[in-house]
Amino acid sequence: MSKVLGTFKNMFLDLIAMGKGFVYGFVMVGLCIAICGALIYGFQFLKNLIY
């Protein structure tokens, strides 16, 4: 019985870790898109000021 409870506990902890990794991945991709967008916007803005 102890082995079964240990297995379920490990499965639950693995699911929590998978969820955290999924959210972390979305946050990192979102930050990458935001930073790339800001760089493109800044480059276009400076190009528009110069010409």
C-alpha cells in the first residue's frame, strides 16, 4: 500500500512539474515575441526619424 501511495504522490508531483514547465515555456515565448517586437519597432522608429 505504501508503494502505491508513493507512486501516486510521484505522479502528482510530476504533473505539477509538467504544468509549471508548460507555463514557463509560454512565458518565455511571449517575452521573446515582445522583445523582438520592441526591437523591430525601435529600429523602424529610428529609421523614420533619420530619413
